[in-house]
Amino acid sequence: MHLTSPAVASTQSLPYYSVAPGVRLNVRSGPGTSYNIVYVLPEGVSVPTYCQTPGTTVTGPYGTSNIWDNISNGQYVSDAYVQAGSDGYIAPRCG
């Protein structure tokens, strides 16, 4: 399953990154655990990262990070659950 953002033109190609195996990941309305859960991603999905921003520090399968990935308009997931191949920023800062 791939998620797409209606705010981004269909001609733009973004890489997709896998969510950690066996994880149903909360998608939040902002970059932190205090934001509302918008929905929960099912296991085995890949997500785009349009931009990244600092937020709540979270520990997950891929380490501890305060980076949050914007996967669609108003939808964020903790980078600690996304296999991006880097512990740092891999996309522009949101902003």
C-alpha cells in the first residue's frame, strides 16, 4: 500500500520508505505524540516523506529520534518507525 498526497502534483516522484515490520503505526496531525491520531497505518506499508520536522522524541525499531516525517497534508509519523537508511534528515525541513 502506498499513500499519496493530493497536494503534490502527480508528476513529482518521491521515494517511499518501509514502515517497520509488524508495526501498525499511528499517523498524527502534527509532529509529536501529543497530537491527535488521524488514523493507523496497517502493517507492511511504505510511505513517502515530503518533508521532516523536529518534534517529540520517540524510541522505535530504528532508534531514538525527534524527527517526524510528513507523509501527507497534516499527517506525520515518527521517523524512528520508518526505514529511511539514515538517522538524520533525508528530506527538506517542513516549513
